[in-house]
Amino acid sequence: MPLFWKAYKSEASNFIDALKAQRPTLEQEQLAGRALLWDKSVDRSAQADYRAARVAQQPYVYQTRSK
């Protein structure tokens, strides 16, 4: 390695670093937004009921049932 070697930093990394410097609460806002949609507790018994009540799909979806 040369004496004056500098590690490469992409424009995207520079942008994110600048954004975090401007808005220090950004990571907490991201976590709060994620908690709204994704961090939910799962009702296991309801999920089991949904799976048990599932109806099998026909081999060809658009064909009507012949009698």
C-alpha cells in the first residue's frame, strides 16, 4: 500500500453519511416506521386456523368444474 493511500468511499455512502449528520434522529425514525408495519406479534393459533381452513386450488384455475 502506498503511503498516501485513501480508502474509496462511494457517492451513496457519502450521501448517507451526510444525511445522518443532518438528521441525527433518522435511525430512530426508521425503526419506528418499521415497527408500524413489520414488527408485529403473530397469533399462532389464528395462523393454524387459517392454514387448516385453506381450500386446495384446482389444477387449472380458469376452468369451471365439470359435473
